[in-house]
Amino acid sequence: MNACVEPEDREYWKKSYTASPSMLKVVELPVAFDAHFHPDRIIKAMGLSQGTSFEYVLAGTAVESGKELDLVGSCVSFCYPYTYPTGRSLLDLPEDMVVDVGLHPKHHFRHQKDEDDSFRKLKELSWLRRVTAIGEVGLDQTEPRRRSPEQMDLLRRIYLHCFSGDEYVLSQWSAEFPNLYLGFTRMVQSFSGPRIRALKAVTADKIVCGDRCPIFCGSRSNVAPNQLYSVVEIIAPIRQIHVNVLLKTSAENARRLFNQQ
């Protein structure tokens, strides 16, 4: 049964039967910024069609209790020409989402026309307002060494995500790029010795965290950026810092990195 309550009666009931403080408590979620993920691969991993909305992807991935986040931003990476977005589809993305487009080192051009077309599309996308950065690009040493000259020829400027080097590698990169930001992912769970010491050595204002999902996700059913908590809880103990503090620091760094403040 429904009933209409007059304004004066409503005030009477509110004053007579006030809610306890515990009932009115608002849970403040830790803020987070996922600095690197691949929407095309997420959609494929979830068995969805390309063009599925970001909101639908988030709605379809359950978050473990106690690991919910206030996702204040993210960086979406399109690095394969065959899944490049259209200008129209970029307009449908959340305003707080950073977009980067690039050519992954693993991508093989079938012929010269394929390479020319890919660079043409990349150039066209790079002029769009929603595109903030060029990536991912770089050197992929899991590829055969004979491809190194080709990768180096394509390399101009980089954002170093998914860092897994030791202290020497860190010092060399930092010396070459004083304003270098370093991204860490779930790959940290395989770190030992020198790589752990390098992770500890990164200054707090230069560290960002990302899922790089679905590449390093523990489950194919949990592949979206709202799973970032499970990544940061691997990194935080090594840095000897609380998960929520690292989430907040990483979010602030990422927003500064991508000029989102």
C-alpha cells in the first residue's frame, strides 16, 4: 500500500523517528586512476562485440567486497590499427577518460600499403580533441632480435608503463628522462630481488598503477579498470604503504601526467 504524506506530517515523522548515525554513514571509497588498459582486448575477453560501451563493461564485472573504488579517471590504449576507434565512438567515452593511440611493437605490417594506411589512420586520430597521448609504442624484447631495428625506427618518445627493470635500468631511464613516470601492473607479483629494490626506489610522485587488463588479470571474468584495487594491494606492501594511500597517490600522479587536473 502506498500513501501520500503531507509536508508537515513528513517533518513530524522525521523528527520523531530519526535514523541512527550508523544508518546515515556514507562509505568513502578510495579514489583510483587506471593508467593503462585495453578496451578492445577486454571486450574480446568478455565475449562481447566491438563497440560495447565502457559503462556496460564495468557493469558486467563484479568487484570483490571491500575492494570497491571511486574511479576518477583512466587511460584507454588503442595500439592495433585493426581496432582503432572512430572519431564518433571516442565522443561516447567518459569525459574523464584519457585516450592514447599508437602502434604496438608486436604489430606486424603485412605489406607497405598496410603500414602506410596504419600511419595515416594514426595521424588522423592524433589530431582529434579526445586523443591525449601516443601509445603504446616502444621496444618489446619478447620479439625476435631481428625486429629491433624496425621497432627503434618507429620509436620517438615514450611513456614507460609496465616497468620491470632493476635499479640500474631505473637510474638510466631517470637520467635520460628527468620527468619520467613509471607504471606498474599485476606483473609485480613475479618480482624478486633487484626488481623489488627498483620498485621501492621510485619516488612517490612518479609512480602510477594500471591494470593493463586483460593481459595480467587473474580471471577472465574480472578484466575491467574497476579491478585496480587487486593490483595495488600487490604493490603497496612492497612500498610499505597502505593500499588506499597508494591508490590516491597514483591517481594524483596520473592526473598530473595526463594533464587532467
